[in-house]
Amino acid sequence: DWKRVDTLVKASVALLQQGEKLHLRLIGYGPEEARLRCLAGNWLVDKDSGAGISFQAPVEIGAIRGIMRQSDVYVLCSDGGEGWGAVVNEAMAEGCTVIGTHEAGSSATMIEHGVNGWLFPAGNVRKLKECLLKEIQRKQRGEPNQLGQAAARTLSEVWSPSAAAQTLLREISQ
């Protein structure tokens, strides 16, 4: 429950009810699955349009980065109990636009709102919905995923192991 996936399901259902076309893909099982399926209600993926919510079995850890490369957006809804949330690093490295909470360490530290991702307060369905809608509208207009591209640059230029090592060496030599 501290991952707050219910926030994402609620925001997605609200957008689907408005007629927006999105596909929320939840991968893996956990103790919240039955509750999340209940929240998703009748909004499971429509085979014709591809819109809706899908629940997928866990995948091999090696497959996750490939799935991220195929995705436009990654959402981290966790509250402060998440700690860092290394998955944000991985999603940004793969060029996903990351929508994360102000409370999770990685998103709060690495995301600059509107520059290389989006931030919202944990548990705030309305604010998450606004962030998701911006990305849906961008894609509908056929615009490139500039936030995802900026996220990948942030990872390679600021948060990569080599960038961190260079920063450390620069600090030590001063």
C-alpha cells in the first residue's frame, strides 16, 4: 500500500471516463492486487482501442528495461516510505517521462518539474491526472517525448556513475 498504486489507478480511471485513450500497464502481483482490480472496475484493456488498464504477471528482471523503452511514461506514486526508488533512475535512463511524487527520494531529487519529468504530491489523484493528461495530449499532437529525452540526458550527464565519479574528483581536487 505504501507504493500508492491506487492513486495511479484512480487517476487512470478518471481519464478513461473522460474518453482519454491511455493504457495503464501494471506488472507483477502483490497484496493490493484485488483492491486495484476492484478500483479498475470495467476499465480493463479494450482489445479494439488498446485503451484501459491491464494486469500482467511478473516478468524477469532483465526484461524490465526493455518494457520501459517501449513505454512513454513511468509513474512512481510512492510516499516517503519508498526511500530512494531506483526505478526512477532506470526509467529516466530509458527515455521515459517519469511522473513521480515530491515525497519519494529519487523523483524529488532528480526530476525538475516540466523540464525532465513531472512531480505531484503523493496521494493527490487530481494532480497526477493533470500530469498524465499533459503527456496524453503531447502524444495526441504527435510531439516528440522531450521530457523523456531530457530525463535520459539528466541520467547520463548528472547521475551516471562516470558523471558522479567526475564530480567527486572535482570536489576532492578543490
